[in-house]
Amino acid sequence: MRAFVHPFKSQMISLSNAPHNGGVFRANGFFFMQVHKNYDGDYKKDCLEFERANGLKNFVGFMTAADIEKVLSIVESGNVRAYITAGITNPAIAGDEPPRFLSKTINIALVIEEGLTLGAMANAIMTATEAKTYTLLDLGYNATGTTSDGIGVFAFEGEQEWAGTATRLGIDIGRAVRKALKESLKKWEKTKGSL
């Protein structure tokens, strides 16, 4: 099973919707785990087994059927680094009836080398989601995301309260997400015939 594993130098606070250790969590790192395109397994069990098999502890885990090795994009802007894997076989528009679920998705992990409040981390998720949606529309996808998108923000505990589009941090989040997602989608479009 192919994957991408990113350990942190020191523990960070995580806020995510990840299938493994989602919610608010003290994380030693994160991983993107590749699954079969028709995956319908026990994601909790499979993520835990992956973590243990790779000697990891207290990692946040995301899953995708996209070929991680081919679609992963990493972009840095300021103190923000965006790690994104994208595959769009199940595009969706928030508020519309969703298409049939398929397992390719957009995963966004933001590592922010700053001290944030939990509110600022929520704000960072909002800013990253806006950047994701803008990028999809700008590239011609009639979608605000997919039905299974994952996002996680990793930062240190601190006093910074805002990460919206008017802040320096928010601008860096937006730039990193837009560039990394565009790169990942371009890679995915080149390989989707074989995925």
C-alpha cells in the first residue's frame, strides 16, 4: 500500500475531519494512505493497522484512492506548507444531491509554523476551503469539492486569533492551497486514465 508519511519535529495541535485521529488532537505527524479505487473496508481498523505497521504513534491519517506518488503536491508560502492529494471522480456542489460515492478525493494538510488559537485553526480551515473552491471553479470544474474531502490544520498552541482572507496568514494559506491544488489536479488529469 503506497502512502505519504510526514512526521513533525515536535508535537503540533491538529484540527481535522481525518478518518484517523480526527477532531482536536495532539499529533506527532500525519499520513496520506492509498486505498483501492473500490475501497469499502473498515477505515478505522485499516488506519490503525497502517499506523502500527509503520511504527507511528499519534498520527492523523487521511485516505484516498488517487495515486499519491503521482498526485502529491507540496507548496510553501510564508509559514504555511500545504500538502495536497487530489482526484475528482465524485465532484459535488454543496447543497445539491451528491453523485454516487467514489473514493478519489481532495485531501489538504496545512502545516503552520505559528502559534494559533483553536478559533484561528477553524478560520484557517475556512480560508483553505474557500481557496479550494475557487481553484476548482477557476480550472473549470463545476464543483465546490468532492463528497469525501479531507482537511487538517496543524499548528502550535498560541495566541494568534485570526487566519481569514484579510490576514497575512490567511493570504499565505490561500496562496499555498491554490498553487498546490492546481498542481495536484494537473498531475491527476494526466494520470486519471490509468487510475
